[in-house]
Amino acid sequence: MWIGILNYGSIGESAIGVSEGVAVLADPQSSTGLDDLDLRLLAVLVRQPGRSNKALAEDLGVAESTCAYRVRALRSRGVIAGVRVVLDAAALGLPLQGVIRVRLGRHTSDGVGGLFDALVHTPGVIEVFHVAGADDFLVHVAVEDAAALRDIVLQHITVHEMVSTTETHLVFERREGIGPLARVTGAAR
């Protein structure tokens, strides 16, 4: 028995076959449907998201049309989920960052969803994680000072009946990780 995964086309359609007693495991790239060119293209875009299509094609040694097609395909498949601008909160006058741990006293689907929506629409909130474990939410904020941080907790979080406790941690420094692409390729950025 054999098990093989065959890749067809440039966007990684797969076929699996079985015969006579031997199993062949696919490499991680096959299971993601991404080939070497896709991964190299993503690596450049992660480092330099504003690169022109022409520059990407030159960097990768492929035709500009191939590069444009691949980027479109990666977007349509949801591999490239979007491009965003990252703002320096301190440059905007918001030098103090904190992570607020939020624990709920009770959980209902509507209540959790409503709180989640309220948290992400709170001015100063950078991102919100709904998590498993002792805490239910982690809220990353950027504010002017300690009083503004207190106000977010008191005016926007603890006002919700389902919130039982909060705990606020100051962020001394933040560094971005190398991201999920390094996990797929096995290489550091």
C-alpha cells in the first residue's frame, strides 16, 4: 500500500493515493497547499508588505504576471488575510500600554459576545483576546497615563455585570514575534 500526495497546479491542489503497505508522509508545505514560491513570496511580503509587484517579481526571479497571480491566489484563499498599518501609540501621545486580564462571573453566549464587542470598540484598545483558562479576556490598551488606564477599567470593563474581576499589567516593552510563517517553513525571519 502506498500513500502519496501529489500537488497539481500553482495553488497546491492535492490528491491522495493508497496501495501496498507503505505510508509516505507529506511535508508540511503539502498540507498547507503552499509551494516554495508561495512561501518565498510570503516571506518577502511579511518583511516588506509595501513592496511593488514588480520589485517582488525581481526579488523572486519570476515574471511579474506570475507574482501578481500568486498574490491574488493567496488573498483569495485567505492566506493573506489583509494588510494593515501599525501605529506607534507613543507618537500619538499614548505612551502607557497595559494588558488587562478580565475574569467573568457568569458566561452566556450573548453576554460574552456583547462584552467582546464592547471591549473592541473601547477607545485605546489595541486588541482583545477571548481566551481559555482562569481569565476570559486579555485586553491590550494604549493610553495617556495611569489615570486613563484606570478609567478604561472602571468606565468600560467593570461596568458590565458579568465581569467579576480585573487585573492590570503594565507593558514595559513589546516586541513582535517572527510570526506563523517561520513555523511553516522552519526558518527564522
